[in-house]
Amino acid sequence: MFEERSGWVTFAGIMLLIGGVLNVIYGIAAIGNSSFFVNDARYVFSGLNGWGWITLVLGIFQLFAAFSLWSGGLYGRIFGVLAASLSALAALLAIPAYPFWSLAVFAIDIIIIHQIAIHGTEGRGARARARTTSPSAARSQTGDSVGTR
């Protein structure tokens, strides 16, 4: 049966998908030593090529997280928060390469984490409410009660 999903979780999934696609593109560009990036930037861990591989793997991780989030369930939400958290940390560490873009990605990742954490179970139907509440509360929501016969 069709269950309506939360618009905020859908928004977070779409933002993860967009961020993942952009990270894959930027990762490939950094691996290929594109002139798009700042030439004399000093990185925390390695050079531009190393950050390109990190960004590429992180982008693929974000793509999987977006689809996992859309499938519903607890693991999708955990996967989505983990992917957005890693992306936020990588964005802060990549400030020397592209400062304004890094801060924008960091802000988007914080919004994704917030929306998944706050609105992660909205619109999941009676099945999700039954999992988050006690069995007696779930019966009272559906109108079933013990001892009415």
C-alpha cells in the first residue's frame, strides 16, 4: 500500500543526490588536475589528486545514501546522516581549494542532517508509528482495545 513520505526527508534525499553528483564531478576534475581549482592551495592531508579521490569516494557514498534514505527505514536515515556528516567535514577541510563552495556545501550538509534528524520518521504510516510507540499505544491509535469483547 502507498505510504506518504515526508517532504523534508525527500528534500534531504534530493540534496544528498545533488551533492553526490557534484562531488563525483569535482572529484574527477581534481584527479585530472583541472585548472578549475586554486593552484597554490595547501591541503590538510594530501595534494589535489588525493583530495580528488576522497571527494570521488565521498560522492559515491552520498549517492548510495540518497537512495537508501528514500527506501525508508532506520538504516537509510543513519546512512544519510553519516554521509552528510562526512561531506561537511570534507568541505571544511577543502576550504583552501574552493572556499566559498566549501562553505555552501557545509551549510547544505547541516540542513540535510537537521532535516533527517528532526523529520526522519514523518509520513511513514501506521507501521512506523507502531515501531516508535509502545504496543498498547499503537493499539489505541488503531481503535483496538483489550477486553472490549
